[in-house]
Amino acid sequence: MVCLGNICRSPLAEGILAAKAKGLGWEIESAGTSGFHSGEKPDKRSIRIAKENGIDISQQRSKQFRAWDFEVYDIIYVMDSSNYQDVIKHAQSDEERAKVKLIMNELEPGININVPDPYYGEFGFENIFTMLDQACNVIVANA
Ligand code: 4NP
């Protein structure tokens, strides 16, 4: 799960999918395309909305996406088109490029809906949670 800062959207996506995929043996992690917040906990607002939904993401720490993540992970979900551009730059083959997917395309294939950046507060964290929850339901249902 990849966003820009790895403190708002992708920590929520990681926590939500991990909760739904319990027992499936998946390795689920998140990262940011930037290292602006490396080592930091998720944003308080993400921690709060997760907690309200029974998910604890407070132990996560922000880290930056690295090219070698392509070797470790089968699928790399990005939150928006800007994340997509930043991640795809690191891909070294068509196989790696095919691993990168906009997460909301799981729910609405081919429509390329972005999960909006909630950092400056215009798009509520509750809405972010709902979008990611719906997308993760589809990810697990299709597993
Ligand atoms: P995120 O949100 O990409 O969902 O973690 C952001 C967090 C921090 C910044 C931007 C987006 N920032 O510019 O510091």
C-alpha cells in the first residue's frame, strides 16, 4: 500500500487489509513515495478513525518506497495517479509495471478514481476509511 507520506492513507489501507486478510498468509506493508515522514507514527486522524473501526495502526512507522519492493511484493496498490507515476518510475520490467495498481480500480475497474490526499483536511478521514474499506473487501473477496 503506497501513498505520498505513509502517514494518512496507506497506513489505513495496510491496517484495513491486514484485518480482513487475517489467516490468508499475506504479507501486507505500506510505504510512502516520499521520505518526508520516515520513522513517524501514522497521523492522529488516521489512528483515530482506524480505532473507531476496531483496528490498531498506532504501531506502524512511516517508511519510503524502494525499488527493491518490486522484488518482495506481488501487488503494489497506490492511492492516486501521482503515487502511480512515482512508483512506476522504479519499475524495471513489464512484469514489475504490471504489479502497480490504483487501489480504487479494485472496486471500479478502469475508472482510475484517486483516494484523495486527506492531509490538509478537505476530504474527511471517514470518507478515506470508507473508500479503502470497500476496496479491501473486493481484494479479499477476489483472493
Ligand atoms: P498521505 O498524506 O500521503 O496519505 O500519507 C500526506 C501526508 C503528508 C504529506 C502529504 C500527504 N506532506 O506533504 O507532508
